[in-house]
Amino acid sequence: MEIQKERRKHVWGHRLLKERYLWLMALPGIVYFLIYKYIPMLGIVIAFQKYIPSKGFLKSDWVGLDNFQHIFDSPEIGRYFMNTVIISFYQIVFAFTVPILIAILLNELKFEFFKKIVQTLLYLPHFLSWVVVAGIFYLLFQSDGQVNHLLMSWGLDPINILSNEHNFRGMLVLQVIWKESGWGTIIYLAALTGIDPELYEAAKIDGAGRLRQIYHVTLPGIRSTIILLFILRLGTVLDVGFEQVYLMLNSNVSEVGEVLDTYVYRMGVVNGNFSFTTAVGLLKGIVGMILIVTANKLARSFGEKGVY
């Protein structure tokens, strides 16, 4: 046994020495996740306390599962939960699929120069903050904004998007599509480059047109990438983007626009109920983990690799 342990130590030591430059490159990322992701998880303990900042973690009173009971007893939490799920569902159905369609369309372009221009224009909105995006939408769609001026110049009635609860969720999804779809195509375009060109040639010989080639060659070629990203997206199904929703929210649309993230901000940061909001965040994490594990098992049962 001692000899085997020594051999294992020698193998691990040799491997670390051999891969030292790779570990050195990974070190900044490891430090980042340790400092900003893993160490803060120790704060989860306040979900089981009546946390008072002046007392700290060690001296705050322990209340067990009372904060979680308060979540299920809260008359408002159900509405915020449903708003979050509905908006997230819209984002998965539309905002998740649009990058796939854009990547396929870009892959069909034959003129490389034009393709690069289109890609650059599609990537640019990703680098705008949500504050800038919200400002643009307010300037365009407010009651006396540019869009309504244009409609009235054409003899049409003005539209109310920002304060109309029937349009609010759709507007949020459109914002995500405009801002993130171009950036989301990067992974799919990389996956498309891994498809063997001979498969397209074989499809042509069999008489397949462009649509048939996309359906029988392109989509199966990136199926594993789509499934992988879909599983990861399910992990954040209860995160719909605090900054975006908070900036666009107003009293007229709060019934359909208030989500868990804005509720946590209002209860935690504004009202100082840190224990309750931590419990909400912990439940969100648990739901995300359950969805990822379930979706990963389903993917593997259908022969896909999944996340792990």
C-alpha cells in the first residue's frame, strides 16, 4: 500500500510539473471563482438566521427554516415566481433559438467580407450596458418618442409599449434578442466549422437542397452544442436579468413585470431583510441545480453527452 501511494504521488507530481504552464494559465480563473463564487457561499448560513449586520454571522439568532416558511406563506411570492417563469419561458423559446437561426444563416453566406460585416454589427449590442439599452428604448418608445412621432406622421395612432402590461414581457424578450443574439452565435458558428464538408457534398449528390442540408446535416452537427447550452440555460431559469427588468419596471407594469430578482432587491437591499432574501436566492439555486441534473440525465438517456 505504501509503495502504491508513493507511486501515485510521483505520478501526480510528474503530471503537475508537466502541465505547470496550463495550471498557471488557469490560476487567475481559479482565484476569481474562489474569491467571488465559492467563498461568498459561506454567507448562505444567514438564510437560517435572523441576521443582524451589527451582530454578524456568529452572534445572530438561529431560526432554522423559518425564513423558508415565510417564503411559502408570502402572498406576493407566487405572483413574482410566475412572472419570472413566464418571462424565462419566453426567453428560452425565442431568445435561445434566435442565435441558432442567425448562426445557420451566417453559415450560408458565401461572401466572407459581407459575412464579417454582418457578424460585427450583430456583436456590437452585446457591449452596451443595460442602462444604455434601457435609455435607447425609452427614447424610442415613450409616449412622445421617435417611434410615436413617426407613426403619427403617417396618420397612425401612437402606441404605448413601456407602460402597457400586455406588451411589457414581449419588450423584455425583444431587448434580450437584440442585445445578446449576435454574441450568442459565436459558439454555434464555432460548432458549425466542425461539420465535415463532405457531408454536404454527399447530401448534394443525393439531391438535397439547401433546406434539406440544413435539416439533415447542419442541425444534427450542432445538436450536442444546442443541448449543452440548453441544459446550462435551465440552470438560470429563475434569473431573468435584474438590471434589465429593474430599469424598465414602472408602476403600470409591476403586476406582470415584478420578478424574483427585483423582489429580492426590494426586500433585501431596500428593506434590509437579508435572511429572507438569502433564503429566496438559495431556493433559486436549488431549483436550478435540480433542473440541470434532470435535464442532463435525460440528455444522456437519449445518447447525448450532456454537461457531465
